[in-house]
Amino acid sequence: MKLNKIEVVTEHKHFQIREITDEGGYHRRMLQCSDTLADDEHQEVKDKAEELWTDEVKSAWTTFQAEHEAKMGGV
């Protein structure tokens, strides 16, 4: 698949990624700063993650998730 677009959304710097399939259609996916990037990930995605997923952003995302889980009663 060929990388078509990366959008950075939310204060936690999530990536919305759109790729073009070999058949010409679109494949969409989302990555969060807590995700581990695969070795075969597009270099542009790796570079953007290196730039934007700072320790501060990762910490804020972890804190948000813990607070949300506590608010929802551990569900």
C-alpha cells in the first residue's frame, strides 16, 4: 500500500492514516502514541511519530486513559 495522507488529530497527537491499496481503493487506520510502530511502517509515519510523540504527549495520553478508566469504573 502507498501512503496517501497523515492527519494529526486530538491533543494526544493521534494519527489518522489513509493508504491507497494496490487495487486503487483506500485503507484507513488510526495510530495512538501508545502504539508500537511496526518495522515495516512507512518512514513518513515513523518520522512524524518521532517528532510529535514526545514523552510529554505520551504521559498525557497515559494519564487520560487512566482517568477515563477510573471514571468508567474499570470497564
